[in-house]
Amino acid sequence: KKTASEDNKINFKIEDNELGQTTTLNYIVTNSVSAIGHHLFLSVDDHSPSKMANKVIEFNRKTQKSKILFTTTFKRSSIQALKANKDWVVWIDSDEEGGQMNYYAMNIRTQEIESIKKNNTSETLSDTLELTNHRAVWVSHDEEKDETHIYMKDLKKKQTKKLFKLDSMNNAHLSVHHDNVLFFNKDNGMQQAYIYNLTTESLKKVPLNQHLISNGQLINDHQFVYEKSFTDSEGTINKSQLIFYDINAKQSKVIKNTDSGVGSIVIDDHNRFFVETDEPKKSGYTILKEMNGSIKKVGSLNKESYFYLTFHHGLYLLNFQNAHRDNQKLTITSKLP
């Protein structure tokens, strides 16, 4: 007969294919996972009342030891959007409903944690927090002024500045690649793409002239993909297209049609991108590759049990999650099956 403490025990396996070892953690790991070298940063549910993440931990892949870096300030929490590079880790500490959000950054070398942005009553913060080099980027809406801006904080210089005024929070999605930030905004009644370079502080407008676009992801400084949806008047409201755009060639190409929409898009450093779809009898990731300006399908990843894929600094992270909270697994690998 199990004791109460045994019933409440949480086991989460980290299967490290690169180092050839498996470790069990007493946490549930959420979808916010990032790896850099032998450091693994995770937002975890440690018996959280909300059953969502309430702590940030660091796991050393070599020593297989973990330590708690941060504990939520909310009674019922949802820590999300965790990202790391060689110098910094950023994350959002949110309440369960997402109505209150605070942004944090940690200097990996000093382990010092600082507040990037605290929520106040006159602001609505987006659940998008991006990290590129020593800069954090996000979107905030000022309720009193009814204005939405993209902000950037230089974590080295401790300086925050506005980058761009958006028409609404509907365009709060950001994609970063090195020092470039991709976002969408309405101009002359149509959605356009913009790329802001954080180093040169220059802005490039890409005229897409679409009604409904989302899910933009930079591949490099001149190519990106985005999802085009359709309006009622176009007669295909449940359908969408994944489109590849090359700024230098000023060309766009439809690379995937779907009846169920596109989920996450993951891009690795081999010009491959993994498109999550949930079509009947075909749930998983389609693997596409950019080759000399054209897109070709090079494989797929089927979801035998649900997993969430991310790619960080040469490593693929496959987070297997299912209904049984005592049977979850994170696989770390540089080579996909």
C-alpha cells in the first residue's frame, strides 16, 4: 500500500543522448526548456497549486545535479517563455490566468536575477519575451494612452527603449534571429512584415499586403516563413497556408496547405524547419528544408505520444508529455531519428 508521500511523488526523466545518461527529477517539466552547453534551464511544476510551473531550475548535464533559481511570486502561477543563451536566462512569472506578468533576467555568470519589467495597473504585457545576445524584447500595451509598443532592454547597459509602435496587441508575436526582430503590423488596412535590426537600429518594411497573418519565424536575415489565414469572405476560413518569403528575391512561395492550422514552427541551424500540424491521422512535425531558395520536404516526426519540440544551440529538446504526470520525459539530442 502506497503512502501519501509516495502517491504525490513526481518523476520526470531526462534522457541525454549526447552524454549517454538518464536522470530522474522530482518535478514536472513544462514546455519552457532551454539548453546551452551543459546547462539546462527549465520551468517546472513543483507541487504547484495551479499544476503549472512555479519554479525555474538549472540542471547540470555533466554532474546531473539541479538547483532552484527562482520561485514564483504568485500563489497560483504559470512561469513561461523561458529562454537562455551563453550569458542570460529570461522568463515570465505570471499568475494562473495571465492577467499579471513580471519579466525577469538572470546573469548566468553571476547568478544575479533582475526584474526586467513589472506589471502595473495601466499596462498589459504580452506573453512573448524574446532573448537575443544581451537584449530582451517584448510587447506592452499602455491602457491609458491606448498605445502598443515593442520594447527592448539592453541587459548589459540596463537601458530600455521603445522600438516600434504597433496598431494593436494582435501583433504581439515576435521572432528573433541574431540581432533581427521580425513582426507584423497593419498599414493602409493590410498586414505588412517588418524587420528591425537591433545593432544598426534600422527598420526594413516588407510589403505582404495580407488580411490575416501570424506565426512568423525568421530563418535568417532575409528569409522568413509565416502563416496566412483566410477571412469569411474568402470562403476558406478554416484553412491556412504556410508561406516562405525571400526578401532579396522579393518572392513568396506557398510551402504547405492545411485544414487545421499550423502549430509551432521550429527552425534549426541547418536551414531546416519543423512545422507542427494536427491533421487527422497525421499528427506531428513536417520537416522542411530551404535549399537555394526553394523549400523541400525532407522528413517528418510522428507523435507516438504527445511531444513538444524546441531547438537550442545545436540541441533538439523533445519534451514528451501525456496524461500521466508520473511518466514524462525530456530527450536531449543533436541528431533526430
